[in-house]
Amino acid sequence: MNILHLPWLELAIALTLIGSPFVSRLRNPNRAYQWGLFFTGFSFACTLLAWLAFYGGVTPEMLRRWSIQPTLFGRQVLGMDELSAPLIPSIALLHFLAAMATSRNHMRRFSFSWSLAAEAIRLATFSCKEPWVLIGLLSVSTMPPVVELLHRGRPIRLYVIHMALFIGLLVLGWSLVGGAIPAKAPAAWWATLPLLAAILIRCGAVPAHCWLTDWFEHASLGIALLYVAPLTGVYAAVRLLMPIAPDSILTLVGFFALVSAVYAAGMATIQTEARRFFAHLFLSHASLVLIGLELNTDISLTGSLCLWFSVILSLGGFGLTLRALEARFGRLSLNHYHGLYEHSPTLAVCFLLTGLASVGFPCTIGFISTELLVDGAVEASSYVGIAVIAAAALNGIAVMRAYFLLFTGTRHMSTVSLGIGLRERIAVMTLSLLILAGGLYPQPGVTTRERAAEEILSERRFGKPAPSLASRAEHGRGKDALQPLSASTWMPRAIVDMTPSPNSTTK
């Protein structure tokens, strides 16, 4: 038996489910930290092996020889596909690094038990394609933040109202649709409107964005980051809305996302608190991902999926860096200069690197994704392209403004050492290395995102579902994913098709 034939994805979810009640029984914060790190680390290792199995050509039939996979009504519930394969290990990695980077004075405030429970829900959500099961998991995923706010004695009304609307509209919308994915024809526009509203609320699109800034204001920064970083609302849009929505509904998604991206980017440049700055920066990037989905072309969708993965790594690292700064200096204001560079030069470098990666700086993981998204937007409409470029430019201005205010301008006097610890150094440096590696060698990542875009678009060709994993494995496609790529293979097929051949003639 090959080690990759084991059900590693199910084992990863099981580990977090077992670890959550076990850690909750521990009263010593140090022991809770050690066991929480153990369970999140092994869960990440299992998701990494599941990712290797997927691209190594291991089919569901091979897995069934050695395990009993969860099924519901004769359908497989959990599994990886081209869309979720890189997202699942990146979510597990973010949970592991967030647990590792938890400082001693934050161990009592960061609940490792609820973090493990939330990780189990997120891994199951991103492994699920069955609509009603996915809706159930999306509903359950809104519960841990309520516990977090109650535990901290913070108000929950705003969050509860928005999430109740999200769940209600999601259930109503899918009940009205009443079909399975893939559908043979687009659903009626009025039936998909509740799904549209639910996804916009969950993504924090304007005007339903106030819950997200309130969440960052009142929750622990680590828990808040882990809740929003995977872009669960975007995943719901891809699985539930895109395969059945008519073009008019996708146009509405793009309109609200475009307004939200520019608005949030502008708001990020004038914030006076670091947490609210990060919330608006994150909201702008989530809206940019939605814009790429709405454009519904090979190049824009590939760029959107690349940006999605880039946001998890870059803004995940950006948030962990900001969290490490708060552990030393408390809540940070952007009203005046702090001059923290001399005390934490490593954090300053990581802050700048992860922030610039999120806005598409060259040689970072965000560069190719931003370039593809801009190309797709300009191809669709010059106005959309200008708006996307404006949002990216404003985000870059906001990142540089925050960097100068936090790390330059004055001297910060302190009688104790405020340097970065070993655990925090490992966490932020790991994400920084992944960001640079993805920018310097983007071919494999963009190729997998192009294949995911092809599957999503094929589901919108109603009645022509994407090829299954087994059929791809028969043709050796799973094995080809790990083979060396040529210099031009990172380019989406839409770009390649537009490149004139040597024998072509122009009129």
C-alpha cells in the first residue's frame, strides 16, 4: 500500500475534531499551547499529504480500497478537486502558524480549543461540494465567532444580525433554486437573488460591510484573521452561485464587488487605527477576487483564483505580523509616528514584504495574480480595468502609509527588549519565503489555477460538467502536474490563443 493512498483529508479533519475537546480540558496555558500546536501541526501534515496524493494521481477508487469515505445519499461528501487542492493545506498552514506565533501574554486570550473546532469546520467546508451539506457547514462556521465575542464580553448584535441574514438567505435561495449542480440551464434570476445577497453579506460587500470592521474591532486578532482569511464567502459563490446564476446576476456581483473594492481601498488610506486599516485592506482584496469571478473569462478567472491563494498567504502573513506588533505595543494608532523599526526590524521587513505582496509587487506571489486580473478586467471593459487598477493603487498607498507611521518618523524609547521571538520569527519567515517562492517561480501555481478555472467555466456550460478526477488520472493529468513546466506554461490558455503563430498573416 502506498502511503498516499490513505484518507489523509479525513484524518486531518478528525485530528482537529479530537483535539478541540482534549485541549479544552487543559487548564495550564502552556500545555494547551503545546497540544494545540501538536494537533494543528499534524493536521497540516495530513492536508499536505492529501494535496500530494491529489496531484500524484491517486483516485477516489484507490482510496476506497483502504478506507470507507464519508458518503451521503450515495454521493461522496468530502474530497479535493482542482479548486480546493491548494486552498485546504494553505488554510491548515495558516492555523498552524497562528498557533505557533501566539505569544505568552496572548495564550490565555487565544482559545486553542475553539481554533481547532473552527479549523475542522473550515477544512470540511472547503472539502465539500454537496450543496445542502455545504450550506450546513457554512451555517455552523458562524457559531465559533459568537462564542469568541461572548467569551470576551463584547457585543454580538451586529454580527448575529448579519450572519442570521446570511444563513436565512442562503437556505431560501437554494430552496428556490431547487436544482443540483451542474444544472442544465441557468436558474431564474429571482431565484438566485437570495443567494447573491447572502454571498455579498458574507464577503462584507458594501453596504453590508460594517460587521467585518466590528468583528476585527472586538475579536482577538488571531481568531479574527483565521475566520476571514480563507474567503469562505468566495468559496460559497463558486460552489453555489456561479454554476447556476444567469449572466445578469453575475453582473450584479461584479458591480457590488467593484464598488466595495474601490471604497474599501480608499477607506484603508485614511484609517486611524491599525485594525480597521487591516479590515478595509482585506475587504478590498476579497472584493477584487469577486470581480475576477464575475468577468467569467479564462484569464480573469485564473487571475481571481491566483489572487485568492495569494490573499491567504500574503494577508495572512500581514495579519500575523500586525498581531506580533500588538503583542508588544498594544493596539496601534495610525494618528502619529511610532518609530518601531529599531526595536523590531524583522517585523518591519515582514510587514513591508507581506503588505506589498498583497498589492502585487514584482517578485512576490501577488504580482502574477494582479497582472492576470488587470488584463482580464481591461479585456472586459476599460472602466472596470481602471477601477481595479485604482483599487490596487490605493491599497498600495495604504500599506506604505501604515509602514511609515508604524516603523519610521521618530524614536521609540523602551527599557525592555521588544525583539521578535523564535516562534514568531519562524511563522512570519515561513510565509515570507512562500510569498517569494510563489513570485519567483509562479508556473506550477498558475497552471493549477488555470485548470480550476476551466472546471468552473465548464460547469457553467450547462449540462457539460467538468471531467472527474478519475478520468483525469486515466489520461495521466494528475501526474503531469508535478512535471517540470516550460517557460510559457504559466500563461492561461486565453493568452496563448491570442498569441499569433509564426505562419499567421495579418491583413
